[in-house]
Amino acid sequence: MREDDGVSFYPYADRFPVNRTVPQQGRPREDILAELKALAAEEDAVWENGQVSGTMYCGDHDHYAFLNDVFGLFAHVNALQRDICPSQTRFEGEIIAMTLDMLHADAVTDGEPVGIVTTGGSGSIAHAMLSYRERARAEGRTGRLNVVKPETAHPAFDKACHLFDLELRVAPIDEDSTLVRVDEVASLIDDDTVAIIGSACNYGYGTIDPIAELSDVALERGVGLHVDGCLGGFILPWGQELGWDIPVFDFRLPGVTSMSADTHKYGYSFKGTSVCAFRDRSLRNSQYFFLTDWTGGKYCSPGMEGSRSGGLLAATWASMVSLGKEGYLAYARQIFETADQMKDAVRSHPELRIMGQPTFCFSFTSDEFDIYHVNDFMKLRGWRFNGQQYPNAIHMAVTRPQTQPGVADRFTADLAEAVAYARDHAGESPQSAAVYGGVAGGMNDEADEFIRTVMADMMDKHQAVPPV
């Protein structure tokens, strides 16, 4: 990705000031607000038509305005200082309690379900992996501890294992179902395994691993089972209640020892919150950090973060209690119905194949041509999908913006033209390929080292000082 691809490392430099240093004179607030309102309006227009996969899970500006009001009341509050801001204990405790209720923690009879609010899905996954490592160390286990995950599980597990010096073992999936092969998971477990992973649902395909079977394996082998519901945790329970065919994946299964569920996705809160839920208090408490002999006083941290804005806790709490079960059920029905309509559109084309049995998030590929030809055409019509590889595929994570009238019909019509375009260009190389967070141009799956170099360069340039 280069600047001559149409993507600038320093956007808006031709329209607004570039701050190489702190301005000598502060700018008027009204000028700053006008500039930011212009940026926000332009960038919101990209997704407001409902043609962007995932990303904007709510899309309701009235809801955002309400959350902004709530956030503003507590934005300046440090959630670390509970003695002067006891509201934060209320907000966080009730967020956790409501999430545990949604995940059927009432079925737990062998522990005391608890949780923590983290900064996002990766944060919840990292806290869970840290908990398993620290509990094992407290038990006196001295070997190189390991975790077993499906190949489709989120890269946040790889990141957490890298950070916490856990060996990561990867189990293959069944190519047809896209689900992890439970026998392969079992074969990778040994005396140093602290946890196995299942996704409900996985990011790439929107399919739910056989969590009940993984639960049996976890109990038989005496290891933890973390269910990653970062994507599906706040919508699959409502889909179950509405009657969609969704298997049990939560604390009703006795082997499930922890779960992650993102409030900032289908919980419809602001970005920056997620819940990591634990079957028992002892597992959560194992990752607490204490330093009792510091000159600044006795220090205790219940998670990796120290200071946090109370605004995010308040806004998340407000989102949940303002919507209630009826609100979540209503939005879930709209999303599942829209996803079903879109999946039917894909299935109407014999050249396309949906991967596995997906839920509200679905991925499709083609055995007739490179699916990225379809993406190339759909991009011209304003659609933004997320891409997979091995095999090449593209997915749509259906959110509330897609439930707007006419969006699914527009998808159906545009997809028909895209398939015709892909047939006509089957012998050519597509312009797009799979990059997490979008489908970007100029890369292919045979250029891993090139991709690493380009992406590192991108990140460096995004952090660099803009040119004069």
C-alpha cells in the first residue's frame, strides 16, 4: 500500500493544518469543532449506507448521541479511584452481572462466576490467557506452558501467547465445515497444556466450533476451555432465544471455564470495552497484580490496565440498560433475518459457495474463479467486505446498518453483476486480496514476507512526523 495507490499516510494534510509541534498559540475551539465535524461527517458517510461489513455494529446516531451525553458526564473520571468515584464500581459490576446472566452463568454449580471489563476483545483474550498461565504457575507447574487453539481462532490468542511466553499449538479445521477437529485438539494436549480454545463464532467464517465436544475434552483432560465470543457473545444468545439454530456454547457446558464477549460490538457500546467472564473467582483472581512494598504505597491492579476513563464504563452500562432484552432481541431478529436474506442471495449463484454453516456473519468463496474478482466489482459499487485466505474468500458481518430498508436487495442486485464480472475476468489477476480489517490491493498470499515489510512500513509511517 503506497501513497500512489490513493491512500495517504497523512490524510487531510491538503485541507487542514499538520501539527509538527505543539502550536504556539492555541486554536479557537469553534474552529477545531468545525474541522472535526467535517471529518466525522465525511467518514460516517462511508458506512451509513449499510455497505460496510462489521465495523459499525450499531450505526444509530441517536444512540451514539445518548452515549456521548453519558460519556461526557464521566469522561474525566479515573475508574482506578473507586473511593472517590463509587459509581464506577456500580457500572462495572452491573455490566459483568448482566453479561454473566446473558451467558447463562446461573447454570454454574461448581464455582462463583465473575468477570472483568477490559479494553476490547484482544484485552479479554489476553487477560484470560494470563489467568491460565498464572494459575498454573501458582500450582507449581514449571514446564513451558501451552495453549491449543483452532486455526480459525483470532490472532489475539497468538499475540497473547507471544506476550506471556506461552507455546501456541494450532489445531486444523475441517475444510468443509470450517470447524476445528476436536480429535486434533485432544492430540495436542499434554501435561503442560493450560487451556484449549473454541470460537462462538469465529471471525473469518461466522461458524461456531463444537463447543460441547471441546467441553468434554477439557473435563476429561483437566484443562481450561476459553470460548471466544468476542464477535458473537452479544448476539448469539438472543438468536438462540429467537429460535435460530445455534448450539449451546456458554457456561451451561460444564467444561467452559472462561468466555470473552465484546460490549463494543453487538452490545452497541462505544469502542473500548469488552467482558472477560470466568466460571470461578479463583481463575480471575490469579491474574491480579500486587506490589506491597512500593514507596508510593501498596499497589493492586485487577487487570493489566491502570487508569481507565469512567466514561467508557458509564456508556457501556447505559447502552445495556437502555436497550434491555427487548431491544437486543429486536435488533438480533433484524440482523439474523437480513443475514439469511443475504446468504440466500449468495446461494442463488452456483458459482459461489458459502463456507460451513454460518450465523449472522458469513463467508463465501468460488471454485470457478478467484472470489476477489467479485470483491473488485463490489468495491466499485461501494461495498467493503473483509477478506480471508486459504482458500480466498470474503465475508459479510451483518450489523444494524445492513438492516436498513433496501440494503439486502441492493446486495442481491450488485452481487449478480459481480458474479458476471468475475466470470468474464476469470483468467486475470484480481486487484484485491485478504488483509485483516479490510480487503486491500496489491498483495497476494504468496508474498508473506513482502506483506510483513509493507505493513511494518505502513505502521512506521502512520506514527512518523508528517512532512512540512
